[in-house]
Amino acid sequence: MGWGAICAAADPVLVVGHKNPDTDSMVSAIAVAHLKTRQGIPAVAIAQGPPNLETRFVLDRFKLATPPVLRSVAGRRVILVDHSDYPLAPDDLTKGEVVGLVDHHKLGGLATDKPIEVWVFPVGCTNTVVARMYAAAGIAIPNDIAGAMLSAIISDTLLFKSPTTTQEDRDAAARLAGIAGIADIEAFGLKQLATRSEIAGMSGADLLHADLKTFDMHGHKVGVAQLELMDGSLLAPRKDDLLAAMRKLKGEGYHSILLMLTDITRQGTDLLVVSDDVGIIETALGLKSPGSSAWLPGVVSRKQQVIPSLEKAFE
Ligand code: MG
Ligand code: MG
Ligand code: MG
């Protein structure tokens, strides 16, 4: 064992996804930790919060351990997965050392002192990138991890319906399904996505925070949350609840809070907005009817169809 490996053994690299973790963040942390450990660099998956309902279903289905919640990475070596924006990373990330990045989002301003290992590709899911990493390393993906990686691709691409989906996501999903022994991806995916409709016991604040991402847009704090349901009309009776939670959250120094109520079947998004300047949001997204709510046909991807326009408007 070399000196590097001895150091590593005493202090495993932490692999962590974004705040308010989704299935892609949790599973890519698990898979990358497994791969790095197999490559002789001991690593463990952690998470910045508990699993959501869908991720719970996935971890249970494939009998994978839930990554422990750890919000501090000071003094530790870190691999970021599924994000590179500081507001989405652990708050004390700059007190740790980022040694790797595996992602499928825009680069979010990450700066490092030393060269790092970077795997970033414009595909629909971080786990599609992770599948590439396994292939490049010539290491077999275990059945349980393969199944969860398939689930992450289903989750991020909305069962291949999101415009972010690439052929590589489809190919990776087919390969992973083969390893995991999932014969019918469509049926399995629909069952998985149905877990998102179990919203009865959740408060407006729970729903808002479930998949909230906070960005620094040219000095403005902007929150964009998204709820992706097979049937978005389930959320219609909750709009007042949700707007109240958005107004409350906005008090925490936000310029704007957007909530995308995305209907996977109808392929569109009902957008709720609370902002200091609704005009800038309307201009950015080409909203025709002013007000606190608008239907955006064809818009289902936060990363591809909403964030870039917002960033431009705040420039
Ligand atoms: Mg994610
Ligand atoms: Mg992702
Ligand atoms: Mg998502």
C-alpha cells in the first residue's frame, strides 16, 4: 500500500450531492464512493439531508444503506456529485479540499487550489456519467448499485420525457436494467415516479423545500424549487399553501422564489412566483399573463429551460 492509500484509509474521501438531495445526488454519491474504493481510494457517501420519498423507495427496493447526513466537510477531502454551485454545496466546503467533481449541470463557480478529477458531461443524469466512469475503469457495477443508478436516470429524465434526455442516458439505462434484472423499465419507472404523488401528509413548506435550489444570480439570492408529478393537478388545491410557504421563505434574504409545479404527463409547468421584481421573471421566462401563477407549456427542465434565462435576466 502506497503512502497515498495509507493516508486515504485513515480519512476516507467524502462523496456528497447537493442540498435537499434527490435520487440522482444520493445514488451518484453511493456509486462514486463504491467505484473510488474499488480503485484503491477509500471513499464514503454522505448526504446533506434525509432521502425524499422517491429516494427512500429506491434505496429500499435495491437494499442500499442510506448515506448518513453530514453537513460539515471541514478538513476533509471531498468529491462533489450532481452540483458545483457553492450555495448547493456544504456550507463549509472551502474549509475542505475538493478532489473530484462528477456532474451534469452548468459549472457553478467552483475554484480549487490543485488539479482535480472532473467528469462533467451534458447528459440527463449524473449517474449516466458514473456509468462512463465504471466503464473507463473496467470495474463491474454491482446489481444493487446498477438498479439504483437506473432509478436515478428515470428520476432525472422523468422516464426519458425531459428535454435533457440524451441517447447516452437511454443506452446507460438499458445496460443498467440488464445488470439489475429489471425487465420492464417503463413499468418500473412509473411505479417509482408514483411515489412523488404521496403528498397528502406534507405541508406547503415541506413541499417547497423538497427540491429547492438556491442560486446567486449576480448578487441576487434566487430560489427555484420544483415538484415533478405524473399528474400535476394534484397540486392545484395546495397553491395557497405553497404561496404562503414561498412568502415566508422569501423573508430569508431572497430576491425571488420560483416554484415549478411540473406535470410530467401534460409536459408543462405551472409556475408560482414571489419576487421583489416580478417583471424581471416575466421577461426572463416570457410569461404572458402577469400575476403569481402561469402555465408554461413544454417547460419541464429547471436546469435547461429556466435557470439559463433567469441568469441572463439578472446579468
Ligand atoms: Mg439533482
Ligand atoms: Mg442530477
Ligand atoms: Mg431533479
